[in-house]
Amino acid sequence: MWRIEGARITAGLARAFGDFGLAEDAAQEALAQALVQWPAEGSPRNPGAWLTAVAKRRAIDALRRESGREERYAALAQGLAQGPGSSAGSGSAASAGPGGFSGSGSSGPAVSRAPVAGHVGSSDARPDDLVGDEVLGLVFIACHPVLGRDAQVALTLRVVAGLTSEEIARLYLVPVATVQQRIVRAKKTLAAAKVPFEAPDPTEWRERLSAVLAVLYLIFTEGYSATSGDRWMRPELADEAVRLGRVLAGLLPREPEVHALLALMELQAVRFPARAAADGSAVLLADQDRRRWDRGGTARGRAALARSDELARRRGRGRGPYAIQAAIAECHAVAPDVAATDWERIVLLYEALGALTPNPVVELNKAVAVSMAVGPASALRLVDELAATGALTGSHLLPSVRGELLTQLGRVQEARSELVTAAGLTHNEQARAVLLAKVAALPSG
């Protein structure tokens, strides 16, 4: 239930109280209470409404505590300023209203987060209504231009997608502490800038679009291949990213990269029915039953890519990064099997992608495509060059690919060492099982 409702609950709380930190804490406290109460008393008839109600109560309690503390601080400061004999005035100020909500006039955080008529809790029309989706509205808010790009994306992945700092760090290939600092600074920056907790006006959408697309891309990526845990995929995350992509394409129908990202996600999601076995274990591309692939998704993805290409041509532009990745996904989606895949075209597409957005993961994927198009020896040279840069140190991706290439070349002992190293570096149990199965399948001696 939390996977289904969590993002919407957090989004609603953030809008209602104007504070990302408060919304996140209250939502998590509601979840913790449910984990204790539901097993003992049974699940409520409407679990989502129950979680929302409890979270709102927790948020209000937190505001009352903070407001009361602000009142007491103000009273203490007033007493110190007036000198001896001011206790009566202090007591009066400290007791103003239940929880300090009435008559305080405080300019502290509690006032800025409390519901205000015409802004929070009002039925008046807001820019959020133009977005039409609460979660997507929260993504736009978190991607405010006052934040740097990395901070925008990290904050949104934490608050909206519910990813842990560790998961975000693995997506970014950066230390966990770096991600935590970005999120903390982002929350403080938004509070200091007094950013309104409503979706921006449509005239401001385009300046936030790049960050919004990056967020949806990374949410889908985590759903497609979980960075940690005992699940190979997190389809609820991927499905939510696709849903938000469709909403965004409806809001911005003339933006090529919006349709390109939607095409990429649709074409990658085609494989979901065949990517995991009944027991949840991973099924790799070469072993998937392509009859189970979602052909309707293939049609939707190809249509979105064609739309993106048409819009780009009208603007006199070539394909952007998402469109190139979508074209790669299309090559896989239309191929009847691995051998019949147009690997030469995929290599060219990866070269174009690397020229647009240099990235070590792109280079590693290109090496895999080269191994299929040309052979493992050529691919291994590319991987060794990439390893020499140290760009993917600490990631399981490079040793896993290198181990596979060494296996194909018959260099068994080196392959075993690389695959064991990769298994030790991955934080996903299913990925580790795949790597250890490859080790076990190597010939002995």
C-alpha cells in the first residue's frame, strides 16, 4: 500500500504544509504507526485515507510543538529585554492559544508552514490545477531554479520517489554523504527562498523541464533495475514514471525530448513480463521469452519516438539523449532474438550518445554492443581503457561486463576473479545470484 500511495501522500502533505522535511517525516511516522497497528487491529477499509489522516495529525502536532516553542522563546526574549518583574507578560505570551497558533504573529517556520487562506488549503484555482497531477506538481516544485541541478534531482528522488540516500548515490555513482548533503541543503535553500508550494505557472515549466525529465528517467531506471534489496525490479516505480511521462507529454505536446523519454520508458517496459521468473529471480535478455513482451507497449513507444523525431525535425534539430536511447531500445524491441538484433546500429547509436553526453556507463554499454557486433576481444580493449580511467571504481558494472568478456575468450581464471568481485560489489540480491551462477558455470581448473 505504501508503494502505491506513498508518493501521493507525501505530495499532498508538502502542498498542505509547505515543507518537504515536515511532509516526509509525517508520512514516515504514519507508515511506522501502520506497521505496528495494522497487524494487531487489522487493515483499515481505506488504507490510503488512513495513512493520509494519520500523517496530517502528526504534521499538525509537529507544527504545534514548534509554534509553542517559538512562543516560549519570544516570551523569554521579551522577559530578558524588560528585566526583573516581567514574568506576568511572559506567562501571557506563552499561553496564547492552543499550541501557540493564535495571536503569536511569529515569523518563524511554524507560521510559514501553517495553512494560509488563499494559498494552502484554499479551494481557489492554483497552478497545480493546470498540471493536473499532484505528484507531477511536486516534482515541478522540487525542481525550482533556485536549486542546482543535482540538488533538484536528489531532493525529488528522495521525497517523491521515496528512494534512500544509498539508492540515489548508486544511481549517481557518488558517495552517500554527498547525496545526503545535497538533500539537506536543498530543503534549507527552498525554505530560505520562501518558495511557494504550488506548481509553477506554465510559463515557467520549460526552465524546469530538463530536471523534471532527469527525475522521471532515474525513477524509471531504479524501477527497471533495482540498485539494492532482494527484488530484481521495482515495477511500481517504473509504472509511476511512465504514468507521469504520459501526463507530461499531454501538458507539453510540442517538446521533442518529452516524447523521447516517454518512448524510451515505454520501449524498455516492453520486457517487464519476461524479465523476472515466477520466483522473482532475474531472467537476462538472451533467455527471455519474447512472446511475453508487451507488443502494445512496443507500438506506443515507437509512436512516441516518431512524434519526437517529427518535432525535432520541425525545429531543425537532431535527436537528443533520450531519443537516442529510445532508438536503442527500439532495436531490441523489434528484434526476434538476440542474434537478429541490429548490433551495428546500436554501436553507432551509443557512439552518438557518448558524443552528446559523455558518460562511463554509456561507454560500457557500447562495449557490450561491440562484443555482439564485432567480438569480445575488441570489446575487452574498450573495457580495459575505461577501467584505466577509474570512472566506475566501486561499481559492479565494469567487473561484471569484463568477467563476461573474459569468459567468452576462454580466460577462465581471470573471468572468475572479475565475476566474484562484481558479486561482492552489487547491493542487489538477484544481481548477485546471477553473477554467482555465472561463476559456478565456469569450467574448473
